[in-house]
Amino acid sequence: MLNKFAAELKEARQRNEISLQQIAAKTRIDFKFLENIENGNFSFLPEIYIKAFIREYAKSVGLNEQITLNKFDAAKHGKQYDELGNIEEEIKKQKSEKEETKPKTAQTPPIARSYEAYTPPSPEAGKSSKFDKKNMTIAGITGGIIILFLIIYFGFIHSSSEIIVPEKSYDEVIKDNQPRFEQATPKPQTADVTNTVAGDSLSLLIKTDDSSWVKILLDSSRVVEYTLLPHSFKDIKALRNYQMIVGNASAIQFKLNNKPLNFTGGKHEVKYVSIDSTGLKYLQTPPNF
């Protein structure tokens, strides 16, 4: 289903005669990430960033952003998003709520038959009857106004008073998650040194040939996460060990205390590794963050 979803995105872009280069320039999303989305590969970054990229993609090609995200969620679970079906269910739900809130009309008790002899009404009785009819008319008008008010309130005002939570833009998502989503600036001459702690005995240099990302557990106590641009460096200090998830493994090279480590992986492949003073080991399951 994810491949079908990706094909629909690409078809919408081509229908509007928009290139991936134009979307990358407008949204500031890396061209490689946009290619992954159109190829149905949604594992190159954590889901929070994938959804932010899909929202910006949909906006750029003229698609409804929320419906596109709903389709993505359905495709992840192998389901087809039925927009019309969801609308019909919502209408039935609103209709059911209106019927539950509609006041029930009181039933008029049956008229009791009288077999007594007919007695002509007195003049006072006639006046009393006219007075009762007048009161009933006023009561009927008042009741009708109240019922009309309730119908308008529950049918239009109450049902539309939904709490609308504004959704954050792509830039706000990136800003709010800046500690987790940090782009390394290419520095071909000097390495970027981070997380330096007095007494650290390990220095891990990460070098990239293409866009990639890493999530690292330092000394089983501290978690850092980086998105790396092509031809960039990251030098990370630790006391005992590193446990990490590596995205786009073919683009990554490691050096531990200036000694190259033997690390291999395929393009867009995700690897789980552990690195300590003895070298690099591959893990079968992701580290416990």
C-alpha cells in the first residue's frame, strides 16, 4: 500500500508539471529524501520527519495536506483510505446526536367518554373555555419557540463548536525538535567536535559520502540524534561505548580514536551496531533507547 501511496504523490506532481528540484528549492527538503518518498521508501528518517516532509510535498503539488497524511497512516497498516466512507460515518454520527437531543413531545391522553346526560354549558363555562383556549395558544407558541431554539442550537451552533488545534508547519516541527534533528554543516578541513566530557576515552569520527542519519546511545545513558549532509563530519566523545541505529548505511564511514573501522551496508539500508574499545559489532535488534 505504501508503494501505491507513493505512486499517487508522484502522479499528482507530474499532473501539475512540477519537478522534484522545484519542490526541494521551495521546501528546503533534501532532494534525496524526496526521491525516497516517491520510491516508497519511508524508513530513511524517524516518522515525525517523514510526516513533516509528506505534508510539505502535498502542499507543493496542490493536495489536501490532512487527507494525504490520513492516506499515509492507512497505507502503513495495509489499508485503503476511504475518504467518502469516513464522511458518511460522520454525517450518520451527527444525525444520531441530533435525534438524541430532540425533545420528545408529550402524548395527549385519550379523551374519556362520558355517558351522562348532556347539560348545556352555562355562560360562565363559555368564558372559562375561551380563557383556556387562549392560554393553550400562548403555551403552544412558547413551546414552539423553545423547540425551534433547541433545534437551531443543537443542529448548527453546538455541532459546529469544535475545538480546532492548529497544526504546526514544517519549519516549526524542525525548530521544536532541534535537539533531535541537527544538520551537520559540511566542514572538509576540520571535524565538528561535540559531546566532549572530561575523562572520555573514546573518540568516534563519523564521515558521510551522502545524506544519512544516526541515533546514538552514549554509555547506555545519553541519546543523541543527527541528520548528516553529504561530505560532512561528526566527532562524538564517549567513556565506554556507543550503540546506534544508522540510516543509509552505504554512505557512512567510522574511525575510532583515528583508526578506521570495518563497516559496510547497502544504500538506504538501516544497520544496528555497537562500538567500544574492542571494535565494531553488528546487532540483530535495535538498541534499547
